[in-house]
Amino acid sequence: MHPLYYLSLILLAGLFLARIVNVFKLPNVTGYILAGMLIGPSFLGIIPREVVSSFNIISEAALGFIAYSIGGELSIKHLRRMGSSILVITLAESLGAVLVVIAAMALIFKQPLPFSFMIGSIAAATAPAATIMVIRQYNAKGPLVDTLFPVVALDDAVAIMVFGIAVGISQSLPMASTGVIAMIMLTGRLILEIFIALGLGLCVGLFLSVISRYLRGHDTLLSFAIACIFLTVGVASYFNVSSLLACLALGAAVTNLVYRSDRVLSVIDRFTPPIFVSFFAISGADLQISVLRQVGLLAIGYVIFRMIGKVLGAYLGAKWTNAPAVVQKYLGLALAPQAGVAIGLSLVAEKALPGIGIVLRNIILGSTVIYELIGPVVAKQALMMAGEISSDRQ
């Protein structure tokens, strides 16, 4: 059958399952992933394995849009208003999860260092949509909510930057035995690749910023913004640098250089919904149950130790900045969900390290379903314990 036939099935199944899981107060992304799993080769087999592999370009486009949107949150003016305490807390909870998962995978589960670094870097990412949904549903208010919003805005940006560094380290580790000179050269190459990716994104962002001032009409602006994102992804891939970092820098350049940047950033929201539905459903279809069964213990360990790292890191960061007690105690729990960015990073990891990437991606996909199922419940409980949900709305 034609690829568009299968793509239509993926979209229809994703939309249908999203409506089903909404009945149980679960995020749409859970329905998209479950839909892909159901019609994918591991279950009903409606979508063949080779067809799933042929949709890689959709996943690459989705990752570009995700990173662009995250970069759009990095307004310098906004960061200044938030203050240094938010930056400290964000770095602490992100790096706390990274370090705890790396240590657990290397020391407890005896995994190779490249694998440990890669999965540890993905642990930094969160999925704020589920938590924000709970906040709005119960009209939660208080210091925990006030801290939570800016932290989740920065969290995924930190995750993408840490992941970019982890990819370089993981690819360099097998070469460590070649000597100090070789390691210095590899480190220099890593730093150069990061600067090239960031420079590429900034250059395209400057180009988009200048041209967007002269574009009239949403359709023209939408087409031009999409072209710039695709250009960034394509050039980054050609030079073998991180397209995620490049698109992150692209979004950051737009939000800081364009007058009324919300016009340029939000215009792609008209285009991305079917891309994201397809992306998550395709990710679910790509889940290999046989591999997931083999790494079940690793997946459980990842879920547990990531949460330990988030809670511990958030506590230490909030303690260091003298944040309110409820923030110290419950912020880490509210950061439990994990979905879009983590799945995207696992896809990049699969390409960067083919030998271990498929195992890593299955762990992330399996843990994402778990997190999206329990995340809203944990977030609600954290807000209740913090006293930021009124008793009449519980």
C-alpha cells in the first residue's frame, strides 16, 4: 500500500486513542503512543516494520519544531525577570537526574559508559503538559506553582544541551585508549561541533528575524518559518552536528531579535499538530516488545532512579536558593512526567550509537508510557500536599 495510506491510519488511530485516554484524564500523548503500539508491528501488525522506518523524515521534522519551540522560551528579558534562583533550581533538578541515572546504570546495572551517559542525559527532560493540565484543572495556586512554570520552561532546553554534550562524550569514549593527544583532539571536535550547531541556528535565526519584518500574512510567514527550520535541520545533518541544538538556537535568536516574536514563534502552531500526532504514534509503532521484555529491569531502574535524581536535585537547588519549604519538598515530584523531548532524544541516540540505541529507545518509550500514566497523579498529589489545591476542588 501507499505510504500515505499508512500515515492516515497512524493519524486516525492516534486521534481516536487520544479521545479514549482523555476519559481517564490522561494526556493526549499517551493515546498517540498507545495507538502506535497497537497498530504497529509488535501487536496487530497493521503498519509493517519497513513502513515505520520510512517515516524517519517526519520524526526529524518534529524534533526540529520541538527544539525551535523550546528555544523560543529562552528570552533574555524573561530569564532576567525570573532571577538566578530559577536557573539554579533548574540546573540542580536536571543535572541531579542526569548524574543519578548515570551512576545507577554504570555502577548498579553494570552498563557500558556510552550507554550510561546517553540515557542519563535524557533523564533531564520533562513533559510539562501533564503537570500544567493538573494545575489548570484544579486551579492550583501558590509558591510551588509559581516556581514550577519557569522551571519547566527551561528544563528541556538544559536537557537538549546536556544531551548534545553526552553524544560527543559517548562517541569519544571508545577512543579513550588511543592516548591523551587523541582525547584532546576528540574533545576539541566536540566543542567545535557544538559551536557550529549553535552558530548555524543563530545565523538562520538572524536571517528569519530580518526577513519576517517584511512578510505580510500568516500563510507567507508560516511557509518561511517552516523553510528556515527545515533548512537548519538539513544543514546541521549535512555537517553532522546536532540539529536539536541548532533549532534551539534558531528559536532563541527569534525570541530575542524579533519585535513581536510571538507572531513568528506561534505561527507554526497551525502546522505542527498532525506532525506531533504522527511523531508520537510512529514512536509507539517502533517499540519492539521483544527488546522491551529483555530490558524490563533497566526500564524500571531508569524510572526509579530518574525520579530520585529529580526529587534530590530539586530539593538541593531549592534549599540552596532558600526557596519556600513546599518547593523544596514537592517540586521534584511535580516534574515526574516525561514524553516528547525524551522520545526525540532517544531517536537521535539510536542513530548516533547504533549498537545500543535501539535498547535505549525502547527503555525511553516504555518508561514514557509509565510516566504519562502516573505523572498526572503524582503531580496532583504533590500539589495537594503543598496545600495549593483547595479542599473543595480535590
